Amino acid sequence: MKAAIIKVGNSLGIRIPKPVFEQCGFEDEVEMEVRDNTLVIRSPHQVREGWTEAFKSMANHGDEKMPIEMEELSSIWDKAEWEWK
């Protein structure tokens, strides 16, 4: 698909057809990046997106706890490497 470049004030822009805009899930903002002379426009990702669901899933499966072996290693390392004051 081709799109004409238009003047928008002192800038340049392109018109994105509404069906393409909606299909991409764009809302109020987009992220833009230039990669190898290619303009990449994508929906912005939220920081830590999906973490809440992942933690809930881990808790439901009992995966949020550190394995006993890791707790033992942590204690050994703490005792050997740290000087507690």
C-alpha cells in the first residue's frame, strides 16, 4: 500500500486509513523507530505489561516461591561473602 506524504504545519505526515489504524490497535499514541532506513510504527507497550497476570498465574501454581536449593545457596553465599555489621 502506498500513502502520499503531506505537509502538516512545519512537519510532514502520512494519512493512515482508519481500517489500518484500527487493525494495528492504535489509540492516542504510537511508538516510532527507524531501523535500517525503515520507519516502524507500533502501538506503545506499557512498562511491565502483563506482569499482574503472570504473577497471579505463578501464585495459582505455587511458582512464586524460591526453590529450597536456591534458598540454601543464598544463605551459604550470604554467610561466606558478606560482612554483616
